[in-house]
Amino acid sequence: MSGDKFFELWVYLAATPLAGLTITLVAYTVGFAIYMHAKLHPLANPVLIAVIAIVISLRVGDVAYGTYFAGAQFVHFLLGPAVVGLAVPLARAWPTVSRLSVPVAGALAAGSAVALGLAVGIAWALGASPGTLASLAPKSVTAPIAMGIAERIGGVAALAAVFTVATGIIGAGLGKLVFDKVGVRDMRARGFALGLAAHGIGTARAFQVSAEAGTYAGLAFGLHGVLAAVLLPYIWRLTQLLAGKF
Amino acid sequence: MSPFLAGVTWLLLFQCAGEVVSRVLGLPVPGPVVGMLLLFIALRVRDRVPDSIGAAADALARHMSLLFVPAGVGVMMYFGRLAGEWLPIAVALVVSTVVALAVAAITFAALARRAERAEVVAPETEQ
């Protein structure tokens, strides 16, 4: 094949949805194989590996994100049914979960307040711009919810999605270390914290470690998503009013 | 029809229902989350999870991390902005996530221990 013909074929393939979809699945499959090979080591996170590999490939091939997303959107779309499906582990575990309403409510309130307050507070103290702050605020809830919240409070939806995924990778990566350090061995508590602080990526990690941890992660993930979607826009307006007073 | 296909169809139907409820009532909660709540109620009312919905939901949950890859690749559009603000963003993300993990885990474990001790001491009050 001559150079020109090869270039034409490349231009054609890179512009079809097939390329974006295929590279997403190939990169994730490779990332997951490395994760398995590393015996589920939390730092060998398959999402992190896949994102790095795809960004490098797109840069090298000079492909725009929009072109890539035209194919990758089919994967992205499945987040919707996956969130709906979280009702299943929750319904299965309900008889035990319902007896733990106090720990669930307490951990949800304390954890979500810390995640939101510290993220925005630290970034503000270190001089981040208002648009970045508003995009950071919902970073602990899952990408589709975080994008909606960020837009409502004056952030950038796509940037919020990036912060969300980064948070998920950080949480899934450091969770085991943190829980061992603070001496929490209860699998329910570890799972709940992962789902709360690191949404779907933390939940996926919890399911890979134990079904019990995964169930509590899914519970925290769902509850935190609902809580943030309902309350965060009002909390944000309140802090803006208070900030205006001083 | 294969159980998996039937299960995916149910999940999409509940997502559609959630989307409709969210739009019509003007809720701040996104459609899929409302769909999750509706499906949860339906499963509790029936008191069992049909194999089809279980198979589809389990398959999606096992590979949920794959579904975040396209959004994560979006980082490439913001290299400029991130280069200028990388320090506050990185410190904020890491510190807030680590502390939230610790606080949530410690709170849950402590409150669960207390709740379970109360049950052992006075099981009859549970009834």
C-alpha cells in the first residue's frame, strides 16, 4: 500500500464512530488485563490505564476529542442503564441494609460534607478560578449527575466529568491504604466509603474485592447522587450569598 | 428472548420512566437516578429480583468502570486550563477524597458497631 492510500484509509477510519468505540474497548481490555496481572492492585486502575493510552493515541494520530466521542458515546450512554441497575444489589440486600439506617445516614452526611467542603475550600484557598470551583464541587458524585449539577451552579460540565473520573481513580486507588491506616476492617464500611467518595469507579472496585462491599458501595453511590443533585445547588447559592457578605 | 436482552430492555424502560418523571415534575435529580428509585420500589413490591433484570444489572455493574473512560478522555480538552491550575486542583482532589474515605468509613463502622451492640443487648425492643 502506498503512503497516500494508507493516509486516506487512516483519515477515513479515524473519522468513523467505529474507531472511537474500538479504541475504547481495546484500551480498557488491555488496562483490565494489566489490573488482573497486578493481582487487582488498586494503583493499576483500568480506567486510568485506558484514559492515558487513549489520550496518547489521539494526540499521536491528531484526532479531536469530538471525533473520538462520536464513537465512544455508545459506551458512555450505558452509564444510564448501569445507574438504573444499581437498584438490584440494593433490593437484594435491603433486609440487612434497612437495619443499618443510622450508620448509613450518619456516614452519608459526614462523608459528603467533607468531600464537598474540603475540595472547594482547598481549591479556593490555593487560588482556583470560580469556574473551576463550581466544576469541582460535585466531583464525588457520578459523572452524569456531576455534569448536570456543575452546569446549574456555573461550572463546566465536561470539566466536572474529568474531575469526577479523576476522583474515582484516586478513591479506588487509595481506598485500601486509607482503610488499613485508620483501622476499619468492616467490609460494609469500606464499601460504603468507596461508593460515597469515589462513585461508580469506587463501586466497581468494591465489587471486585467483595460482593458485600460492592452492595454498600452501590447504596452509598446512589444515595450520594440523589442527595447532591437535590441539595448541592441550594448549598452553593447559600455559600455564594455568605461569601458576598464578607 | 434471552434473559439478558429482556433485562436490558427493562432497565431502559425504567430509565425512560425516570426521565419522564424527572422532566414532567421538573426534578433536579437526573432521569437514571429516578429510574433507579422506581426500579427499586418495583423490586421491593414484587419481593424478588427477576433473573433477567439481575443478569443485565450484574453485567453492567461488573464493567461499570469501562463506562467512565469516554468522559475521562475529555481531560485532553482541558490541558491548557489544568496546566494553569493543576496545583489547587490536584491538592483539592487528593486531600478531599482521602479524608472523605476515612471519615465515611470510620463513621459507618462506629455507628454500625453501636447499632449491632444495641440489638444484642435488647433484642426484644427490635420487634
